[in-house]
Amino acid sequence: MNQNENIYKKVNRKVLVKSIIVGFLGGIFFSLFLLVLNYFKLIEINILSSIGKSLINNDKALFNWYGKIMLIIIVGILSIVLSLIYYVILKKLNAWYIGALYGFVIWILLYNGIPFLLRGNFIVTHYSVHTHINALCLFVLYGSFVGYTISFEYENELHNAMKK
């Protein structure tokens, strides 16, 4: 096997593990920011409760402290999937705005697309502009964090492997 192929495989394995960790931590930070926005009434809908109602049958469990911790962990696990998608498709593009665009695409798909597919109506008509802007900013922040971290780690590991 060629030496460059070995280097790329080693770098890809390291960055894959770091992408999983970044995805989980990004999902946890996303959930915590979402809880803070919801607590201070900056966002009208509770996306975590929407996720929880589709996964958990007991509504009382969602509003207890252990229900919120379960939902934060579930969002962290779901975020791993989003970070792996970024890893596979966009890891070689090392710019912050690529991650921001990725967050915008996630916002379009998850925030606007899923409710339309499940309920048949647009979420835009039900909530205030402030809710949509706050949700957009949160998704763009998430995409920037996950995207730039994965791209930076890929470039950094590749650079360090080539130096050796």
C-alpha cells in the first residue's frame, strides 16, 4: 500500500472519531442554548418537547429534570448523524461560512421541512418573526461550530501527518 494512502486512512480515522465527539457536544450545546432561549421566552416553541413527544409516550417525563436530560442526550446522539454527514460531504472545505450554510440548510430541512411533511402546514405562519430568527441563528451557530471544527481538524491532522 502506498504511504500517502496510509496517511489519509489514519487521518480519516482520527477525524472521524473527533467528528463523532464534536457532533455529540454540538448537539448538547444546541440543546442547552435552546433551553435557555425557551426559558427566557425568546423562542415560542420548544423543539425539544416536540422531539420528546414523538419519542416518549409519557408527557410528565418531558417536564421533569430527568426528561430534559434525556432529551439533551437524544439531541446529542441525533447530532452525531448531522456531523457525520458534514464529515462525509464537506470536510475538505475549510471556511466558517460553509458551516454557516450547512446550518442554514439544516434549519430549512429540520425547522421548516419536517413540520410541513408531518402536519402539512408551514411553521412560518404560526409563530412570530423573532422565533424564526432566533431559531435560524441557533442553527447557523450549530452549523458553524460543527462544520468549522471538523474542517479544521481534518486540515490540522493532514498537515501534522504530512510533516512526519
